[in-house]
Amino acid sequence: MSTLVSDVHSPRPDPAQRARIEEIRDNLVARIAEAEREGWLGEVEGLKVSLAGAEDKLAQVDRRTRDRSTVDLGIPTARGDQ
């Protein structure tokens, strides 16, 4: 459980960890379904908080990946070449 919590609660998610965070999210969805079936309402609420955190981390990874796109700045010229 400590690995699960540390992956979801790290300050800046590493894009290389996207698959791991997806795995955590999927596990949380399954655990929420089980808790709802069993009537564990307190557990459901806690898991939903963790799920929101995992989904936020995935969104952060996606933004970081998208924002790192390459920008063509052109070829620099010397001042006298203009």
C-alpha cells in the first residue's frame, strides 16, 4: 500500500510512471466497486479521494507531456546577414 500511496501523492509525477498511475487508478476503481457491493461506505469515500488524486496525476502527466512539444525557432542569422 505504501508504494500505491507514494506514487499517487508524489509532488510531480514522472511521465515514465504513467502506466503505473493508470494501474493504481484501475485498482482503485475495482476496490470502489467492491466496497460499494459490500456496503463499506466509509471505505468508498476514502477510495474516491485517492481515485481523484490518481486521475489528477494522470492529467498532470498528460499536460507535462503535451507542453514539452518541440517548437521550431528557425535558423539564427548574424545581424549583418539580414
